[in-house]
Amino acid sequence: MADQDRHPKVEPHLCVAGGAEALSFYRKAFGAKVVMTVPAQDGVRLLHATVELFGGQVLVHDEFPEAAGPGAVRAPTSTGGASVAINVNLPTAEDVDVAIARAAGAGAVVVMPPENTFWNARYGRVQDPFGHVWAFNAPLG
């Protein structure tokens, strides 16, 4: 791939039920910038989106149950929950509180309020309306 060097070494690819709504939420909750979108052939769902947030990048797409089979990716809302948390490392402890408050204000559920941890970090988690869990972490002083 000629443009491979511009892509991060690891990129989460989030499957959601409601791609357009997810992009709107990520903009509001995380200040995300949508770099590109590709609609599905049905004109309703999202085949692919590239989103920049927190200095990184994630890919987002709608769930396609009609394409289910070995290795199929499903939205957490279809499977009963997320199997992974997306960890966001922030510069300061205050940034953790701000990020969680902003996400909650946009409709995320705080599943672990920010707290000072035994590993000397400020840490907390939210679950977005699409079932994905976002963990926020920053060093203490």
C-alpha cells in the first residue's frame, strides 16, 4: 500500500448500529473530526468513516448483519456489550475529568467516575450510546 506510512500502526475499527448518529456523537462528545465517509450502497448505512480524535484515529462503520459469517464484526449493542475498551491517554488529570464530563453531556453513560488510582493516574470510563467503552487515563502530578 503506497500510503501505508500515513496510517497509525494500530487503528480501532468500531462497528456501530447507526453510523451517522455515531459520527455526530463523536464530534460532540470527543471533538472528533470526520476526515472521510463512504456511504453504503443502500444509501442509509455507513460503509466506512475515518475519524480523528485525541491525537489519534479510529475507523467507524455500520453493522451489516446480512454479511454475517466467520469473522463478522458486530456492534456491541447487538452482542450484549463491548469486548474491548478504547484507552485514551491524556496529558493531565484535569483532562480526564473534562473528557468524561463532556462525553456524559453528549449522552455517554459514566460507568466509572474519574478517580485517582493505585497506579498513580487519574482514570475513568464512559460507555457511548453505541456500546463502546472509552477509558480516560492521565498521570497524577
